[in-house]
Amino acid sequence: MKRWLTTVLVFGLCSAAVRADVTIVQTTTVEGGMAAMAGGGMSPKMTARVKGMKMRNDVEVGSNLMSTILT
């Protein structure tokens, strides 16, 4: 009985961590002919933020910023 209760308690604590807020940042580097045509400075930075069932994506390329919100 104690083992079963301990197992359920550990499972409950571990599954609580899964519901945490998440932030993912991704940076891409563009090199070669494509970067030369674009004039350099083309390194897109993408940030995804998740909180509960909501998500926000930010894409930053140079001085341009685009945001998307999903609910």
C-alpha cells in the first residue's frame, strides 16, 4: 500500500512540472549568396511563449517584428 501511494505521489509531482510555462528562442544564421543579396544583417530570431493553452510567436528580422497570438 505504501509503495502504491508513493508511486501516485511521485507521478502527481512530476506531472505538475509538465504544465509549466515555456519559452523557446531560436536564432537562424543566413550565409552565402542569399545573405549577399539581402545586404547582410539577415538573422531571424523566433521566440515562442506558451502559457496554459495560449501561445505567442514573435519573429524578428532586422528591424521588423511580427507577432502572432493563438488562443
